[in-house]
Amino acid sequence: MQPTHVGLILFNGLIWTGDEQLPHAEALAVNNGRIIAVGSSAEIKRDYSSDNYIDLQNKRLLPGLHDSHMHLIGTGMMLRTVDLVGCKSISELSGRFLSFEQNREQAEDKKESFLIGRGFLQDEFIEARMLDRNDLDAISAERPVVAVRACGHVLVCNSKLLRMVGIYKGFGQVAGGEIGYDSDGEPNGILSELAMDLVYALMPPPSEAEIKDAIKKAAAECQRTGITTAHTNDFGSKDWDLYHRAFAAVASEGDLKLRLNHQILFDKPEDVVSFVSWRKEHASAYGLDPEYFCYGPVKVMCDGSLGGRTAALSEPYADAPDTCGVAILKREMIVSILNEAYSHGFQLCGHAIGDAAIIDLIEAIGEVVPPEKRPAARSRVIHAQITTPGILKRMRELHIHCDIQPPFVATDYAIVASRVGREKAVTSYAWATMRHMGITTSGGSDAPVEPLNPFYGIYCTVTRQTAAGEPPGGWLPDECLALEEALRLYTYDGAYAAGNEDIVGRIKPGQYADFIQLDRDIFDIPHNEIKEIRVLTTWVGGEIVYKNAHEI
Ligand SMILES: [Zn+2]
């Protein structure tokens, strides 16, 4: 029989396919952006011919990786602000602001008078205290300065900014948020949850050009780190035209070869209705290719973060007995938003970290989705950090899928017991328990909250340690996943979360030709080296979208 002519043949590789019927292979044939055959080098070369052969040189090939929850534009925007990730002291934080300012272009300096930094964690400061307005006043007294905590749920502003916002002694509180005051009743600059909107309302919104630039930068970073599908939450109740224009502009320049599944955040049911009618009338005009731009679930925001003590707990914080955190939406409101979304055919998901928020969210989902529809609905809890055996059992009953972020273990492990008490700590971040119970899970970064690099995420999944290897042996090591499970978490399971497992996530005939070639064999190195893995080449739809210039 004559060999069939195809667009591309890759051979001589160490392929982990993620396909249980044929887990390991050496070669594959690709045509029109899809994988059409997988097998040994001899089989593929016998049955297919091509003008385009790639010798994989015995390197490891994996399916393209999935990030099941991140913020693409936020990740790109992060590159435009002062990076405060990993600051070990308040003085290091000040130093980073000052050197960012020195390096900034004059023109941009004039345009943007706000000084914005993101990514600090006060638990890492040697001063062992929270940042406050006095620290930021030392950076600038004349210009508004804001430092956003890594979780994005708490920020600190300087005195100039407090005056601009109009927060003064005796100002009080705002619903759904918290404004911090010192012992004299003066505002200390610390704002959380909806109180942060007072600051954001004053910031010049990013221009279309800035959004476009952020999309481009973050998409390139995904391709570089091996992510070929990203579930991203970039927009919510407004500015739909602006975001679609920006995505369409990047796509038209050929820079959006990344499969994006958009999680859309709403805080009122009416906004879901408006979006649906906007989408019907306007969305197609942007000409976005549905293979690379599709609408995923409607998302609700149920609480804040554990580090910021805004995750909604069912009991007071062990280290702050006057607060149970912030439940952003009442359960009735969660139900009415999700109900509207479900009636328009949307998948459902919500951000929930504290046990009280998780209960509100899953019970709301239980009210909205009829029992016989639950298995196929794949309703999702994003984060799902503070859990009890009872909550996990209920998740299983309700067929809830969890989008977990293994890097949170590394960031949070040292504070979990002090925030929620030891008893609840040991049943939380229960990634292996969930899977053993039959709760489906998929892996992600929540970038820019945690680093985007999925190999860091896979490392955290198998070790439950920080990059520095803390704690020895891993935190609650029974909750580590085996390497193959971790790879599944970032491939097939990410596809499953979106209901796309028949078209992406595996190296299997019929699937999109999305795969990555690594600089070393992930199966043949110590676990602590996984985070150092570099991607040599990334293919999306059979096209090379990234090639590591240094290594080849
Ligand atoms: Zn998020």
C-alpha cells in the first residue's frame, strides 16, 4: 500500500501520550492541524510520507500543557508593574520600587503617575509584620503608591493615595470589604476585597494598546513554558468590546496561537443576561477563531484569600478570632447568578477558598443543577483549599470538579495551621484524597498570583515543597501525586474540566496537534529538577509557536 502523504511527521522521540490505550510511542503523523497516527518510528514511516520530517532526537515529547485557571491579561500586566514576588523584607520591597522607577522611560513616567507593585507576601518579611502606609510613604510622599499582595485580595496604599481616595480617621467601612485602622483610629493603608475598588476607581484604566500588549506578552510566556491551552478569567461584567477588540488584534497579527477558554466573572444575574445578548449581536464581528477563543464557564467570586485572612471560614481565624473572613456574595446571590448562567447553557464555576465559601458555592450549584445533569455539567470550584471530609464527600455527591493550584501549597503551607487551626489544616489542600474519592481535579497556576510555569506546578504537585525544598519530605506528603498523575492533572484533566478531552490533552489520533518537546526526560530526573525543565519546542495545531533559541 502507498504511504499516505501528510503535513508533518515527528519520529525518534520518547513520547508520553496520555492515552491509556497507547501510553508510549516514538512517532506521530500530523495533517491539517490534527494528529492522525501515533506509533513506532518504523510504523509511522512505513504508513505515511511527508515533505516535513522532524527528528525528535530521542527527547521527551508530551501533550501540550493546560492551565485550568489563570488570568492572561493580569499575567501580562504584571510585567508592566513592579514585581514584588519573593521580597524577603520591607526594605527589599522599597528598593524594588525605587529601582523600577529609575529604569522607567521618562515618557511613560509622565503618563502614569501611579506607582504600582504586585506580589508581596508579608509572611516572608524578616520584619514579621504587615506592610503599611508609612512604609510606602518612604517610597514617595507626592505620588500615589500601591502595593498589591500576591493573592490580589489585599492592597496597601500610601498616605497620598489615602487622601486621594478620601479615607480618613472615622471613615468607617465599606460593604464586602475592609479598611484597616491603627490604634489611634488613623487609616493604616491596608484595604481588602471590595474596599480595594476605592483605589481601583481612581486608577486610569489600561488602554486598549496596553491590554493588547499584555495579551501578547502573556501568550508568548505560555508558549515558552509549554502551555497550549489556558482557561483564563480576564473579563466580567463590562468592556466586552474593548477586550474582544484587543484579543482580535493580537490574533490578527498571528500571535494568539494558544487555545483560550474564557471564564467570565459576574456579580449580578442581570449582567449575565446583558452579556448573552451582547454576544449574540456583536461577538461574531470580531472574527475570533473558536479553536483559539471560546467562552467557558460563568464564574462567581465567593471569598478572598487565606493569606489575606479574607477566605470565608465557618469558624473564626485561629490567629484573628475577630474575623471569619469575607463572604463576598450571599448564597442566594450565588444561586441567582448561577441559575441565570445555567439557563443560558453556561458551565458553572466559582472562586472559593475557605470552607464556608466552598459550602455556599457547592450547595448553590446543587440547587441550580438538577441531579441527573450533574455528572455532565462539570461544575467547578476554583481553588477548593480549606476542606473537611464532610465537604469532600458532598463535592463527590454533587459531581463537583476542582481546579487546584499546587503552587499554593508551597506559598501557604507554613500559615495554614495558624490561620485555620491544625485539625482543619490536615484535611485541606487534599489533592490526592480528592482524586482517590473520585473528585476530578485539574491543575493551574492562578497566574499572576503564582508563577505561570507549569513545570513548577508539576514539581509542587509531586513534592508539596517550596522551590527551596521546604518542608523536608513535603507538606502532608500523603497528598502528593505520582508524576504520571501530575502530568495528567496538567493535560487530560485540564481538557476534561472544559469538556474538551476528545480534542485536546493527549497525543492521540483525532486530537489537535498540540505538544511540547522537553530539554530533559521528566521521567528520568530527580523530582527537584522538574522545576528546571525547559521547553525546546512548542507546537500548536501542528505549527511551531515557540522554539528555544539557546538550546537548539
Ligand atoms: Zn484567579
